[in-house]
Amino acid sequence: AKEKLSDEALIGQFGVGFFSSFLVASKVVVKTYPLKSPDEAWMWTSQGSGNYSIQRIDREDHPPGSEVILYIKDEEKKFLEDEEIKKTIKKYNSFASYPLWIQVEKEVEIPEPEDAKESKEKTNQDDKEENKEETKEEKDDDVAAIEEVKEEDKVEEPKKPKTELKIVDEKINAIEPVWRRKPQEVTEEEHEKFYKEISNDWDKHLAVKQFRAEGDDLDFSAVIYIPSRAPFDMFETKKKNNFKLYVKRVFIMDDCKEIIPEWMGFVHGVIDSEHLDLNVSREILQKSAIIKKIRKFLVKKFVEMINEISKDKEKFDKFITAFSKNIKLGIHE
């Protein structure tokens, strides 16, 4: 039993999602280039059948780091498409502390060679000088012809620049996780942008509260948003709540019913825990003492938000009109 628990713990430590790569790949290769051994390089290979091989490979001046190569199954080729890769990264690892790049094929403009530019500029200058001389000579003889030439010059459209398809790097995680920053450093505009990103709401939020809780067995960052209007599906039985659970910036789930009570289902927000394991499951969350403490803390902070809103009559009236039923349910619970 102890050995089994040890193996389960190792899954989270080794890297969340690594073993799930065999769901879409027939073979996985990991190449490692050690920092302290500049002449060494190792390759780990497995087909997910329980066996693996490790062999030394040529380094060939490769910089320190690791490469993970997935040989995608024929029936999972969609994961090689740019948009599918972007969607997957944005959902699960959009707020990583390091930059994430994807190589995409884009149409880019071909820069004009310098010698061609100089030649073109010289030709244009010569044409202008020539036109000036001709204009001066023929000014009194043929004014109508000159006007016609000028009109033709105006109609002439500039040539479209030449383009070509190229593989370029595109950054995926452009939005910084606001909950990791100090509240006083985050502007109202940044909160609005972040709220719209996680909620898919086109309206600005009514109120926001950002905080961090630290203790012996409690360490998490959070941001809570109250919408400016009630969602149309607020009281549907199958409606998901709007809180996203992260562990060490890695997305875990977006329907964690254990984090907030049902009557707070209209609230949007993010919880990022430092104490939960990356391989946490819904069954573990249901029994987790940490989650129960987080839930209690969130309710307390939400009540503080209501007290703060009550000081602004216009905001409070808007809040009560939209969410009075939820507050009554909360009091009943």
C-alpha cells in the first residue's frame, strides 16, 4: 500500500499530463541535454506499454534543456492543427510563469532588396527630372496633354508587396495572471480585460476582490468578480459554476463545485493553490480539508464585497436587482 501511494505521488511530481500523452501518441521520446555535463545527452523512449529504453545520444552542441517529442496517432491528427494546439495550451497552461511559443505558418511580406530600392529611387528621381524638363519646354505648346499625363499618374495604383508563407513563432500565453500580482499593481483596465477573458462576458464586472491567504496549511491566491448582470441560466440545475481551479498556475478544472456554495454560482473567479497536488481528483477534493477551508474563506471575502458595494447606492441597487434571490438562498443555507 505504501508503495502504491508513493507511485501516485510521483505522478504529480514528474509532470501533470505527461502520461496522458500516450492517449494521443503511439510513441513518446524525451531527449535531455544536461547543463553540468556539456558533452552528455540522453534519450528516453516508450510506446506506453510498460517498457521503456534509455540510451546515450550525440549532443551536437545542443543547448541545455529537454525535448519532448510525440508521435501522434493517425486518429488524433487534429492535435497537430494550429488552432487545436492553441486551444489546448490556452485552456490548461495559459498562465504559466514562462513564455509558451508555437510555430505557425503565416503569410509574410518579402522585403525588397536594398539595391532594388536604390535603383527604383534613382529611376523615380530621373523620371521626375525628365518630367520637369518636358513640362517646362511644352508648357506653352500643349497644356492639355500635360493635364492628361498628371491624371494618369493619379489613377496608377501602387504595386502590392510580394508575400510568402513562412514558419514563425507566436506567443500563446500573452495574458498575465492578475491573481499572482499585488492588488495595488493591477489596474481597473487589466481587471476588466482578465474578467472578460475568463467569463466570456462582454460587459464590465460590477466589483472585484483580489487577495492572498497564507497559513500553515493554507496558501492560495484568488480573484473574485461579481458580474454587472445576472446570467440567463443562473438557476438551471445542470449549470456549472464559474470558478476555475489552478494548482501552481496549472489549470485543473473549471467546475469545482466544492470551492463555492451553489448560491454563489453567479460569481466568477480563479483560485490558485500551492498546497494541492497537481494530480488532484474530484474525489480527493470532496474529502479535502484544504478545500473546505478555502470555501469558508471565499464566502467570507464575498460577504466583505457585498458590504463594500453597499456604500455605493447605484452599484448596490444593481446588485440587489440582479442577485437578490441568490442572497436569500445563501441566508437559507
